[in-house]
Amino acid sequence: MKYILNIFLITLISFGSFAQDSDTGVDHEIGTWQFRQIDPGDVANFLSNEDKVYRKFVRNAIDDGRMKHWGLLRKVSGNTSDGHNFFFYNGFEEFEDMDNSPWGSGSTFGLKPVKSNGVLGTAYTSPATSLSGKVGNYIVINTANPSDVNAFIRLQSEVWKPFIENYINDENSTWAGWEVHRVVSPTGNGFSWSVATVDHFTTLSGALNSFPEGANWPEGLQEINDLLPNGKFTSSVIYEVVYYEGPDPAVSK
């Protein structure tokens, strides 16, 4: 369970009435990451159920304003044999929206059997800052445990955000978006992470080699690295976006 929940974390922002913050780029308060291990023989039925049955529930919830984002992603790097190989992201504009679940709000006709459809773990998260510009087909999750979480998030916004925005706005770049997150739950000393950055890319090659021509790194980057144990992220894992429902990044930015 520790390995499964060691993938994601996200940032706590102000509570109350919520709209997209022009400074942070964030458009929702809270999200859930739900991790699944699907056996190879069940994958086709699993994807069919999500696409042809449950996706309709999601669209209705988004249209009704009860949900903001929904995505199903497949792990393409790291150990997929004894941990999760898929995860869902469910984004809600306000914390209270989680009390009005979209699941079970429509017909389940057409469901196919999936014997391995078990939940391995769930994390509750909240985004702190983000950038979007293109549709991302792959994401890289970089987990970390900085000595000062607030300072890490502040420096990400002040140092890294303006630097990476140039790549996201470059139509020739594979960078599609970027986020910083902090965990809401679970918390405590039993977990080895407290923050994560999420890098969005248009291609798998971009996710594997995000700066193919090198880069002139921004001033202040060392200050960020100094907050991390050994100056490094705890882990970096690549996922493919299989299905997504929500605002179009190119329209909503």
C-alpha cells in the first residue's frame, strides 16, 4: 500500500467558494486518485466498461457541475506486476461536491465481467498551481519529500513556473502542461512523500526526454533542490492518458 500511495500528493488551497484562480491556474479544490491492479485478461473488459458505461455517468456529472475532471491513466514505467497498473483521477471544483457522487447515477447495462477490479488505494489531493496549453497524452509524476513543503511550492511557482511556461506555449515543444500538488490524505510519518509535480506531454518520447536540446536552467533551481533529500525526487513514473473528460486545456487556459 505504501508503494501505491507513494505516487501522488497534492496541494491544499483556500476553502469556500471556488473559481479558477488566475494566479495559480487552478480550477478545482480537491481530487481523488484511485489505484487499480487489472489482470491482463481483464483489461479489454475493464476499458470497455469505463468507456461505454461509466463515462456516461461522468459526463452527466460534469454537465451538472458536480465534477470538474475525470481521467483514467495506464502506468507505462515502473513496476506494474505487483502494484497498480491503472489509476483514476476525479477532480471536484469544491470539497462538498465529493458528497454527491456521480457513480450509480445511470444505467449499468452493457457491463462486462472484470474479476480483478479491486481498489488498491486512494489518495485525496488538492492542486496548488498549474499551467496548461495543449492536450497531454502522457504525464510524469515526480514525488518528493522536501524539508519545507510551503517553501518548495512557493519556489516552484516563482522559479520553475515561468521557466516551464515558455516550453508549454511553444507549439514545437512536447510540453503540454504542469502542476504542483500536496497531499490532503493520507498524511503522517508512514509515507515517504509530501508533494509531487505533474508534467504533461503530447508524446511518450517527450515524457522520456523532456529537454532533448538541453536547457538554460533558471536561477533559484538549486534552492529548490536543496529542499529535497540528496537533491532529488523520490520517484518519477510515466502514465498514458487512456480516457479524459473535462475542460479542453487549449480552451480553458
